[in-house]
Amino acid sequence: MFLVIGATGNIGKHVVAELSSRGLPVRVVSRDIQHARQVLPETVEYMQANLTQEPDVQAALHGVSKIYLATNGPDQLVAETNVINAARNAGVQHVVRVSVIGATPDHFVAIARAHHQLDQLLAESGIPATTLRPNWFMENFFGSADSIVHQGAIYGSADDGRVAFIDSRDTAAVAVRVLTEDGHAGKDYHLTGPEALTFAEAAQRLSEGSGHSVTYINLSDSDFRGALVGAGVPEVFADLYLQINRNARENNLAVVSNTIEAVTGLPARSLAVFTRDNAAAFTPVKA
């Protein structure tokens, strides 16, 4: 039995779809089963669970041999710690966990510090495991879809920093290979798209793929934070966006790897391909 945690996320939904299409047994855990059923195949097993509660975690892991683990939010440390501890006690054969690039104990990006703690916990657990470290997801541009459509603009504070943006579908393809093939335990995979782009260059790719002119507008940190908060973004998330933009500005996300092709046999999708595939999200509706 494959347990997919984070099944409704950008990566997880593709992991579930591919495992299910192969006829493999998949269990999905979620706090919101109704939402999960709306976006995932009917053929999977659904279980409602709160991963901050140890009895729920133990029940979710019953009969499970392999786990895909990707969570986020304020409960991440507690939830994933519970899963890793329970997986160790249950004798799970393999855990594939989604971390981040450059996770260190003193990183200025808060989520990188949290991921470092979980990376260490998993490494010390003794469970056969593989860590995936995807770069900035192309799907994050969906968060700018409103300003792209109505203003023809993407806002940020990344300046001329370069990012090797990655399509979540490619991360999912690696995860499925790792879950279903031998030889990946103990590996730490740095996953990126095929090219490192500035946000201005990314805006040009979005323009070309959607047929709608898009420009990148760089702001100071203070102006960007003010714009985010003014748009209703909670301050804690506004600060996180600033940290991630700084990470890009300092070129910490610029390295390009060939890991996706090495693992899956297929080249990583470009931002141009992603945009063409999702052009409707970035194009004004014609009257």
C-alpha cells in the first residue's frame, strides 16, 4: 500500500494519479475528504486524519509499505515528525519526502530551517528514504494570475536573481519513479527546470506562451510587503514571500540540474511549455 500525504497539493495530485493509473493500491489521508474526492481519482482509498494526532497517524500507516510525504503550514513540524516516528515503528520500507533546496539550521528562510529539522529526523530514523528538493514551482505563477490577467504584471523583489523554475508534474514523475523502483534509497535529489531565468525573462516566457503581454515589476522589500499586506495577505505569509524573493535575489535558486531526465528519462519541462499548457489561466477572457 502506498500512502500519499499531501495528495491534493500541486505535486501530490499527480503522484496519486500516476500510481492509481498503474493499478497500484493508494491510500490518501486528508482532513477534508470532500475536497480530496473532488480533485483525486475515485479508485484510491480515502482516510480522514489529523496528522498532529498520533492515533490518527498510526491508523493511516496500517498496512502501508511506502510513503510520499509533503506537507506545509504551521503544523508541518508536528505532523511530519509524527509520520516519521510512526513509519519507523511500523517498519515502512521507503519514505519519499519533499524538502527544499539549501535547507540549513540557520537559513534566513523560515521554511528552510523547518525542513532541515525534518531532513535530520528522517536521516536519523534509519528508514530507507529519498529526499526531493524541488526549486521554485512554476505553479506559483498561478498566485499572480489576477495581476497578470488584469494588469499584465508580476510583482516581486527578486531583482535580477535567477531561478531554475520547475513544473510540479516533473517533480511528481521523479517521486513516482523513486516510489516504484529500487536504487533510490539514501539519495538526495536536487530538482530544477531546464534553465535559470530572471523574473523579467520569466515574464517574457509567460507573454509568449499565453499571447498576453506580461511585465515583471521589481519592488523594494518594504513596498512589496506593503502591497502584499494591502492585498489581504497575512503578515506572516508576506514575510515568507519576502524571504523567498531574497533567496532568488541572492541567486541561491539558480543552479540547473539534470536530475529529472536522469531519473525519469524525459527532459524537464520549460516555463514556455508550462505556460502553453496553462495559457487560459494567464489570458484575459474575451468579451
